[in-house]
Amino acid sequence: MKIVERGNELATRLYGDRKLRGNLELLRYRVLGAEIDKGLLFKAVVYFILINVAFIYIKPILYMVTTMVKDAKNILDPSVIWVPRSLYWGHLQEASEMLNYGRSFLISVSLASSVAVLQVVSCAIAGYAFARLDFPFKKLWGALLLFTFIMPPQITILPSIMLFKSFGWLNTFLPMVVPALFGHGLKGALFVIIYRSFYSTLPKELDEAARMDGAGPFRMFFRVMFPIARSATVVVVLFSFVWNWNDFYFPSLYMFTAENVPLSITLARMAGEMKLAEGAGEITVYAEAIKMAASFLIIMPLLVVYLFAQRWFIEGVERSGLVE
């Protein structure tokens, strides 16, 4: 009997040890995973990093939104930092009046849209030529294209101002619009490189089939190549629109005394006026809230555009080869 009892006890102990080892192995499998990037520990670390990085970018927007809806009582209360006790929307109206928002908004939309459309056409043609056609000194022109991409714009700004002044284009939109017609302008070289990268991935059979049908280079581009490059076009349109919308450097140099200016210039002028008022002792407790409201009015259209276009934008970045 003792031998049987000891045998049962030993079997029970062995079964318990196996079950414990099985549970530990299952726990290890779930925590670490069969591969290092499949376990809960790896995912937890990744999410921790992503949340912290996202907070770095989201925090200024949260501060901007919470500050612009504070009234005087919440602004003067040191205990109110993020969540105001009451909402006040008057700062948005005051910032809109100071920015002359309606007129400046239409100017910004017109300028950014026209430059984006012109850069799409010109940069697509240039990228197609670099990717699919043979012409003299092709490598030299490609090297010069890269040089214009890495060269700081501050180097050429003074000659550009003198050139446009001789044309009588200062205080107009022509210094920003006309260069885009020739694939130049803000980040134009990058857009040419994006299109060249996309067209280089297309099979050569497309060119051969088009030539057999009697299509020349221009017809081949407009009837075959350009419609295919929809993903690259989405990337170029969004990049060009956003960069020209946010651009302050070139409009401030070419339109420094103009009356009808985009939102980036009106924001700078408003900040300068409020700084002068602050120096004269006329600043109010609402100054910070008004600045935040003006900033929100400027970035709000971009947030709306990205909200509706993010899927096409992400697909375009992947298909155009920009991530490579």
C-alpha cells in the first residue's frame, strides 16, 4: 500500500510539474512570442514608444485648442491648465477679424492650388523624361537637378528678388506661380525625383506597345504614363499644397508691402501688431488665446484636407517609392 501511495504521490507531483512547465511555456510564448516581433512584450514597447512620440506632436495642438477657448476667468486661474471650466468662442471671431480671414483664406487656397497644379504637370513631364527618354547630357542634367534640391534657397534669393524686380513682379503672386510652371518653385526638384522614381518602376513593354500604335513621346505621356501615375500625383499635390500653404519665407520676401497676402503673412503681421501693443502696455489677458485661435484657423483647413485624403496619401507614398 505504501508503495502504491508513493507511486500515486510521485505521479501527481510529476503531473503538477509538467502542468507548471506547460503553463510557464504558454506564458513565455504569449509574452515573448514565437518570434521577437510577435509577443506582447515587443508590442507593449512599440506602443509605448509610439504613444510618447505621438504625444510630442499632439501636445502643441491640444494646448492651442484648450487655450483658445478659455475666457478671462480661466486664463487668470493658475489651477486651470488643460481643461477649462467653461468654453468661450469669442477668440475665434476676434482672430478671424484680425486676420481678415475670408480674403486671406481665398488667397492662400488660390496660390497653393495653382502652384500645386502647375508643379504636378511640369514635374511629371520632367520626371518622365529623366526616367524613360534618352537625351544629350542626361546624367549632367540629373546631377544639376539633385544640386538644386540640396542647395539652400537663401543662396539664390537675392538674385531672384533682383530678377523679379526688373520684371515688375514684386508684390504679386507671379514670383511663386511662374517658377512652378517650369518645375521649379518650392521643393520642385523633389517632385521631379518622385515622378522619376515612379516611372522607372514601370515595365518597358508599355513604351513598346505605345510605339507600335504610333504614339510619340507626348502622346505616350499624356495618354498612358500620366494617368498611371495617380499615386505619385496624389503625393505631389498634397506635399505641394501643404508646403505652399505654410510657406512664409518666399511670400514675405516677394510680397512684403502688398495688401492682399496669404494667411501666413497675415499671421506674422498680426503677431507683430500684438507685440507692439504689448510694448506699449496695451496688451490684454486675451493675447495668448487670440494667437492660439489664429493659429488654429490657419491649420484647420490642412487638418480637414488630411482627414479626407489620408488613405490616398499613404497609398501614394508607398506606391511612388518615396519611402525607399
